Amino acid sequence: METTRRRAQQTSNGKASERAQQSAQWGRAWEVDWFSLISVVALLIFAPFIVFYFVMACDQFQCSVSEPLLQLYRGDVTLLSIWARAPSFSWSAAKIYAVWVGFQVFLYLCVPDVTHKFIPGYVGGVQDGARTPAGLINKYEINGLQCWLITHALWFANARYFHWFSPTIIFDNWIPLMWCANLLGYAVSTFAFVKAYIFPTNPEDCKFTGNVFYNYMMGIEFNPRIGKWFDFKLFFNGRPGIVAWTLINLSYMSKQQELYGTVTNSMILVNILQGIYVLDFFWNEAWYLKTIDICHDHFGWYLGWGDCVWLPYLYTLQGLYLVYHPVQLSDASALAVLLLGLLGYYIFRSTNHQKDLFRRHDGSCTIWGRKPSFIECSYRSADGGLHRSKLLTSGFWGVARHFNYTGDLMGSLAYCAACGLGHILPYFYIVYMTILLVHRCVRDEHRCSSKYGKDWKRYTDAVPYRLIPGVF
């Protein structure tokens, strides 16, 4: 193992200059500037606090974002008193969480996908991923839709027939489960960090910067795996967090029914619109193998902790808010929110579908009724291999370079607007998604500029706007 570790470090250090020139477009940075380092340390410190703050704002301050700060300023409360009033870790919650994660591991590893054999148009089973920086192509067992269907079938069967547990079980244990999710998030991130030094899956796909904070947060290994099939990145990106997303919303809806005797149309809208998003993710999981998360992000705290804690706790704030503050929208407002969400989803899905269609048929297809236009370009992988690619400039990809993100933001705004205008807390999601996707635009374009060189300039000349035509 020591030999493996030294070989991984020598591969990184001895070839850093050569590989940096050939593969700057791949993965995260080789070197860390001071701004990046400060940002990383700030996120490591404050991201867990942000999650705790929002959850406590609902638990103790009726979802007011400003009230905790005001009371802290006046001296009415202290951070210690807020912490002391928070429900603590419990072994019952630990058992619930362990069963949940263990069940998702079982479904992921032990139940090969069969849904692709029965559902027309769905791509599942064993699929090839994108080429890694080292030139490898990993294989993945795509069974996320099957895992989601089995999990939700059991959830509804329990609610209707078996009554093993209350449908409000997630809400009732929400804060104790948060401590469990943090434990898993830090454990898996630390394991991936140590694994990269001692027994990396593929040393050629590791990036060591020499800065422990950056390595821990952004990850060292590109595709850490245990055995042939347990891929950390695919499992934690898709399960257990995203499978849980819709279950969390269903638990919120059940709690609203229990407390008030009714379910508001805003809660129904949140469940429907976010349910569509989650189902779309699993329906297109094979396509997801070609996205930035799998193709460029290394696996570290950013993905490990983020998928265990940040995603399930902050992406579901709308449903949590509606438990504390039920909102019944007018028919016109509910229809407007629904149409905004559906239009955003249509743009998001159609844009991604156009690129997928273009790639699968190598440009021999029609988009908006005509043959697509594109920019031909070339690039080199870290192994020195020369590859050719085509950048689509037709359809939505001729409107803006990241118009799929525009649709995603429209859907995100719809989730928040379903909660009315009473509090700012439900709108955290659209603020966060805007920052995330704009940053991703910049990050992705910097990578593409390094990857394609002058060909990327030709592409940006052909499609001058990033997100909003005429604006940005």
C-alpha cells in the first residue's frame, strides 16, 4: 500500500507540469490560489452552520431568517441556548438512518436493473461513463429509477396497508437525522480522502495540490470505487439523497395533513414540481454520466458531505416551511406557479435532449425541423490521445450556451413562489441555485476554453450569451 501511495504522489508531482498543459480542462485545479483556499476554508466552516441555522430557524423561530440574529443581537438568546434547545442525536434516529442507507446500498449493488427491459425509452443497466482524465471509460450499473420505484412503492404500501411506521417519521426525526447525515457525510469524505493516499482506485486520475484543505473538500480521486461496482460519486450523487428528496416532501405533506386536517395547494405544487425534477434525474441517469458532476468533479467533502446533508436539508426547505406556515394560493397564482415550473422543466429537458440527440447521432439528426449547425473542435486527453468533438449551435444551444441552466432556474423559482411572499426562507433555494449555476457557467467555460482553445472562441462568437439572450 505504501508503494501505491508513493506511486500516486510521484505520478501527480513528477508529471504535474506536463499533465497540466495537456489536461487543464479535466477535473478540479492542480494548484490553489489564496482566494480558492480562503473560499474552501470558509465553506468547510460555515456550510454546516448554514444548514443548522435554517433548520433551527424553522424549529425554534417559525421559519424567520432574521429573528435568530435579532435575538442574538439583543442578547435574548445565545448560540449555546439555541444549540441546547435543539433535539439531540438519538439512537432511534441512527437506526432509521442506518436502515435507510443500508437499504439504498442493497438496491444499488444487489438488484440489477430490469426496468429498462419493460419501460420503452428508458436507458438503464450497465452503461459506459465518459472518458476520464487518464483515458479510462468506467462502467456503471444504472438502476436509480428502479431504486426510486421500489422505495416509493414500499413507502405507499406501508402508508396504505402495513403501518410499520408513520408517514411523518422523517419530519418527526428531522433534526436527529441531521446529526446522522452529518456523521455519514464526514465519514465518507474522510474515507475518500485517506483512500486516495493509501489505495487509490486509479492513481492516474488523482490530483494532489499539496494543500490538505483543498484536497479534502474538492477531492483527490476522480472516481473512487470499492470493488468493481460501488462508485462513490454515482451512489452519493444519486442515492440516498435524491431518492429521499421526494420521501421528505411526502413526509412534510403528511405532517401538514396531521396538524391542520388538510393539504394546501402550495404543498401539492411543491411535491409535484420537485417530484418531476427527481423523476427526470433518474429517467436520465445514463445521460447524467456525461454531465459536469461525473465528468469533471473529483469526490471529496464537496460531494460527499454535500449530497448527504446540504442537498436533503436545504433543497427541501419549501416543504419544511409549508409545515410551519401553510399557504393556500389563489387558483390564478397556483396556475401561474405550475406553468412557470412546467415551462422551466420543458426548457431544461428539451435543451439537454437536443444535446444528447446530437451526440448520439454525431450530428446526423434534426433539431427544430432542420439539420443542426455546429463547431468542430479537437482536444487532447492526459494520455496524449487526440480527440475530436462538435459543439452544437442549433436549437436552444443557439439561444444561449447554458440554456438548460435557465430552465433549471425557472423551475427553482417556481418551487419558491409556491410558498407565497410571507418569508424569505423558502427563497434560499433560488438564490443558491443562481449562484451555483452562474459559477458553474464560469467554471465550465474556463475549462472548455482550456480544452478547446481557439475553437472555443469560434463557438462563443457563434453563441454570444451564456444564460439569458441579450442580458447575460
